[in-house]
Amino acid sequence: MPMNKAHILLILGLWVAALPYLGFPYSWKDALITVSGLGLIYFSYILFQELKIKEKDLEKTFENFSENKFEGAETAQEEKI
């Protein structure tokens, strides 16, 4: 079963929350927190980019409907004149 990016973010968040209590030496703990933080940043950025792409697709669909609406309104006004 493949893990999606949201599950990876959840697991990384739990890992970062539990890391101080796991008893690692300070040098290891610093390195693990740094690597985990960079992983969180990376997956958050990827999810943000995917969300922006989905929003653009939704906006394009909405613009098409609004263009059709305005074209019909203009022709109806022209016919009255």
C-alpha cells in the first residue's frame, strides 16, 4: 500500500514530536531533528504546489462558465436595440 504525502507529513510530525523523549544523544538528536524538519519542509512544499495546480484547474473551469454567461447577456442586449 503506497503512502501519500499527507500520511508522510503526519508520520514526520509524530516523529518530531516524540524525538525529544526517545533518549538519543544530543548530537544525534540535533541531526535527526534537522533532517526531519527538512523532510517536513519538502513534503509541505510539494503538497502546496499540487494544491496550487488544482486551484488553477478549478479557476479555469469557472472562467469558462462565466464567459458563456456574459456572451449570452451581450447578445440579448444587442437584440433589444
